[in-house]
Amino acid sequence: MSTSKIHAVNQKIDSNALELNYVSGFFNMIITVASLKGGVGKTTTAIHIAAFLQSKSDTLLVDGDPNRSATKWSKQSEDRIPFKVISETQLARYAAKYQHIVIDTQARPEQGDLEELLDACDLLILPSTPDFLALDALVQTVQLLNAMNSTK
């Protein structure tokens, strides 16, 4: 791909990002990473997105997985993780201090939990691995979102 095409793609992504909530002179973004299957890279995706967003402004990663993988990762790499990681029970205390919030969810969220997450986020990311079970779970997730009339 030529440099001009890459630049055009980046401009398209940047222009889409401008549609985010604009509050107090800053763009605020809440991103949720979810899947109906475990082991598809939700935590890894959430950590990398949080690291990127932290390079733009203060970012908080909410570890909503009962396994607390993001929390464990941050404790083992405190000097290399540039953003704060908290549990969902701490969100009310910290949310107002951060421009961006990335939510790492548990595998197989209940429909009610998924509806609440969708209502509260600007962007939903559904990671998957290229295997039958993960792709089947991705299709199920998309079907569930369609049934909920999600536009995210």
C-alpha cells in the first residue's frame, strides 16, 4: 500500500474519531472490548488500545474480568504500563479523572450486562482468533447485537 493510501486511511480513521464525545475541550472515549468466548485476546486488545490512547491523553483501563488478567499484567509490568488499571468496582472513584476509559470484559457477558456496556460505550470492539469456535462465538455476538438493535 502506498504512503498516500495509508495517509488517506489514517485520515478516515481520524475523521471518524472526531465523532466522539467532545467535553470540556477534550475528546472523551469509552471503548468496550467484549466477546462471548474466552481466550480470543480481549485483555491483550484492551491493553494495547489503552496504551495507544494514553499517548494521546490520560487513559483508564477497567478490568471487568473475574480472572483479573489486566490487573495481574499491570502489577507485573508497573514500570512499563503507562496507564492506570482498576476493577469495575472502582470505576465511580476514578472515571472523572481520565479522558479515555477502556473496559476489558469477562468472557460470555450476560445479555443484560452487554446491553449496559453498549449503552455506556462509544465503541465496541469484538476481537476474535481465526478458528472455528472463536469465529462461531463472534457470529453469535453479532447476531445478539443485531437482535438488540445495536449501532456500535
